[in-house]
Amino acid sequence: MKTHFRQVEKSAGIGGAQLWALSVVQQRPGIGVGELARALDVHQTTASNLVKNLAAQGLVAIDRSGADRRTATMTLLPAGQVRLAHAPMPFAGVLPDALSALDAPTLARLEHDLGILITALEAGTSGENTPLSEL
């Protein structure tokens, strides 16, 4: 996984989580931060920080023209399209891509067994909403 994330940064010039967020914005123009957070399975604050960073780089446009100015929607800018074009697949990362190919019984066993491992590690929940690329 680390090799994939290094390839992403080298090819696209941005981190894996940022690339994944860009790909979701490309697929869903006008997406809001809350919906992006759900799509990435991260906390809304994490998604908001990703969006701010992408906007600061000129990769996404943020629109606050709705009735509630606190609500922002995003669209991909041409520079974001260029970054996506130069990035290796899969945009979501190799682990989510591999997990999506597994059948339901295998995923259920994996979830059960990982639960046992997490309990044995006494890992807690401090990093549960952190993208793997940021660990």
C-alpha cells in the first residue's frame, strides 16, 4: 500500500487521500462536504480539510451560492482533471479496491477476525476516521 501511495504522490503530485477526494468530486459534480466524507468514510472535519487543501491548490472550486452559505458544493477544475489524468489507478487505493472485489462471506469473516486483532492490540478508536494514506 505504501508503494502505491508513493507512486500516487510521485505521479500526481498530491497524496492518496487528496487524489481519492478529487476522483469522487469528478464523479459527483456539486457534491457537498458531508457527502464527500461519507464517500471516503472519513469524519466531516477530515473531508473539509481535504477540500480546503484541494481548493488552495486550484484543483476544485467551492461554491457557497445556496440558501445556506455554510453549505459548500464542489466541482473539479481543469487542474484537478490534469492531476487525475496523471495518477495511477485505483484512485481509492489498493486496499479499498481489493476489498471491493471480495464476496460478502469473506468480508464478514475478515471483519470478525480483524475485530479480534484490534481487541488484542488494544488499539482504541483514535485513528478510525483517518485515511490509510495519512497514517
